[in-house]
Amino acid sequence: MSAGTSAAAPAGEHGTDHRKGLRTGSVGLLGSVVIGVSCIAPAYTLSGALGPTASVVGTSLPAIFLIGFLPMLLVAVGYRQLNRAMPDSGTTFTWASKAFGPWVGWLGGWGLLAATILVLSNLAGIAVDFFYLALAQLTGNDALAELTRNVPVNVATCLAFVALAAWISYRGMETTKAVQYVLVAFQIVVLLWFSAAAFGHVAGGTAFEGLAVRAEWFNPLGIDSFSALAAGVSLSVFIYWGWDVVLTINEETRGAATTPGRAAIATILVIVTLYLTIALAVLSYSGVAEEGLGLGNEQIQENIFAALAGPVMGPFAILMSLAVLSSSAASLQSTFVSPARTMLAMGHYGALPSRYARIAPRFQSPGYATVAAAVVTAVFYAVMRVVSENVLWDTITALGMMVCFYYGVTALACVWYFRRQSRRSAKAFLAQFLAPLLGGILLLVFFVQTSWDSMDPDYGSGSAIGGVGLVFVLGVGILLLGVVVMVLQHRRSPAFFRERFETTELPVLD
């Protein structure tokens, strides 16, 4: 992979030109929604999150999905307003820098980068698991499924997946979009098939538990405590996370000021509908018992679909394994879009070394940043996989903390940036002030609550370092590492941190 040419802006020219050399007009509304759904990866996400979430909130699973959806929608409204005013691939980094200054902007960008690296590692791990499971099912050789437990084989396979995903992403949005149409369509069809089959078992009296859908499942007041609510929302934030990728490709989208915002809201609405359908199907079929196929059974919580696909889909269970494999592989590839373009923007504006702003001339993609994201992901996965499988599992909860942090910062950046003109009309007040304010506060409250709770060694997988829960060490530790890197970058290249960002009043937005 050639590093290509640089599109970096000279230090001190941050407000003059946001263009970075990316290929414009390569993605439309449908393509953006497909990429957004791919990044969220519903099949992969639900496979790993349904069990842990149900173990926390029980039959209130649909309620927690709706609660997690609400701040996502409110924050997406703020993202849409910021994008209309300032379409920039740096998203959180650029917008928070404009609103609060370079220090907060840099940390917001770090939160986004940390979240994507964490999820890339998990996506790669899940892809490996289901790759060997699918091989075992296709060949009838159960021993192949056990290869994923062989650490050298697991890591080598993972690195191959990461390299392939990075190569597709390196080739730009046209290649990315073509791959995603096929993979996203396949996983959605299989998930709907699974849901219909589960409801069929419930209706026919052949389900494991066979519960009728009840109104109280949608009642958030049925959740036992605020800590359980916060933990459930943190996990539900994880399952919704990824829709903002449609904003990071705004400079490559047709109608850059309007299409990404519409795509973000459309993506969230599609996902919440799909999630509620599947949650109701699984809850009705399995219940929340702690044995057998119940969602409370710790033996199946790490991979709900692997346990339920056979009983629910019969001989077609192989399709679910392929769906989760395609989901994780598709998301692994599309998720590379976000950190690469964030690092591109940080290099462009001088917050990272200028080499991160290099554009691959043939594909007009962030070549150097894509390779850098792949290398960091591969190293992180290899180290964590050797240390412990639990470390990778705990990164899911730590990811939820990262997402709450940088989504919250971005939402409040919208409130502050539009603080004067949001008073000019009721519509502006709702879209530029009230919605992002509520969404940002909710997510930051959940971030603080989850951070506090995760100090308990029993939180997450139960792993601890020095008597402190591993989830806390991963989540807060990564943020503190960001502070250290930021200080080092300031010493190395202080021009960005001295920059007075332009915050000129913007016109009232439609």
C-alpha cells in the first residue's frame, strides 16, 4: 500500500479549507444507510449483547432497547445540525474543537478512535469464531470449530481478516459500498427468518419457554435499580453504536450538508425496528431462565445465536452462523472508515503528525490512516487475546463507556455552538438545543454511573487488576492514556493547541 500524497493544511490555517482530497459524491442516501447498518452489525452485535443485557434487566429487554434508542436519536439530531453547518470527516474531533477548543476536541477525537479500535478487535475475534464454526458445520468436522481456541491459529486468522478489511477500505468508498450491499442484505434476511421461526415455535407450543409478549416488557420502571438501568443502557449503546459512520463519510457523500444527517436518523430507525423484532422473538422463545436455553444461562450468553440457531431454525442453522460471520466481517471492514477519516482530519488540522493526512492518490482514500488503524487493531487484538479471553469480552462494556463519552461531548458541542441562534425559533430550539442537550446529558450520566460501577471487580467478566474491575481499567485507563498522548502531541507540535478556532455565528438551519 502506497502512502500516497498529503492533503494536510498548514498549521494555523484550520479555518480556511476543510477539504482533504477525498473522492466527493461517491455515496448516496441508500449507500450511506447500508454502510451505517453494516457498521452497527446487527447480527454480530445481538449475538454478543442479548445475553448480557437480559442478565441485567431480565424481561425488560425491549424497554432497555427503547431507552438506549432515545439518547441515540437525540444525539443524532445534534449531529445532523452540526453536519449541516460544517460537513467535515473529523466529526466529533472537529466539532468539539470548534465549540470547546482544541483540548476538548482532541479528547473527543481520542474517544472515537478508542471506541473504534476496541470494537474492531471484537469484530475480528467474532469473525474468527464464526469462521471456524461455519467450517465445522459445512464439513461436519466438529474439530474445526475448536481451532478458534488455538491462540496462534486464532491470532493468525484474525490478522488475515484485519488485513483484508483494511485493503477493501483502502480502496475507497466505491469498493466499500459494493461489498456492503451484499453482506448487509444477507444478514437482515437471516435475522428476519430467525425471528419468524422463533415466533412460529411460540405459536406452535414447541418453544423452550413460549412466553406471550407482554406490555410490561416495554416498561422501564420494571428495571430493579438505576445501576441496572445504567448498565443496560451502556450495553444498549454498544448495540446502537456505529450509525455515526455516515457522518464521517460526509465529504464523500452526495449532498454533503444534508444526506449524512438524514442517513443517520434513517439508520437508527431501521435498527431499532429490527432490534425490537428480534428481542421479542428471542425473549418469547427462551425466557430469562438460568438454565437450558434461557437468556439467563451464563453458558450461552456470550453467543446467543450459536445456542438458539439449531433449535429455532433446524437444518438452516448454518445460515445464522454465516450471517454472524458476514455481519462481523462487513462491520470490520466498514468500521475502518471511521477511525481512518478521524485520523485524517486530525492530521489535516495539525492535531496529529501530517503523515496521517496522506491520501492514496489512486483511490482518494485516507491511505496512511487506514493502515495505521489496521496495525493498531491487530496489535491490540493479538496482545489482548494472549492475555485473556475475558479481556476481549470486557472491552464490549468498556466500548459502551467510550461511546457514551464521545457522543455526549459531541451533543453538548452542538448545544454550545448554536447557543445563541437556537433561540430564534421553536424548531431551532428543539433541534439545536433541547434534543442534543438531553441526549448529551443522558449519555454522560450513564458514562459516569457505569465508570463508578465498573470499579467493582465483579462487574463484567469478574476480572480485576489490583482489586479494581477490569472494565474500569480498560475504559478509564484508555481515556487517561489519551490525555498522556495529547500532552505528548502538544509538546511535539503545539501549533494546533494554540489555535483559536473560528466560531462565527451560523445561519438558522432548516
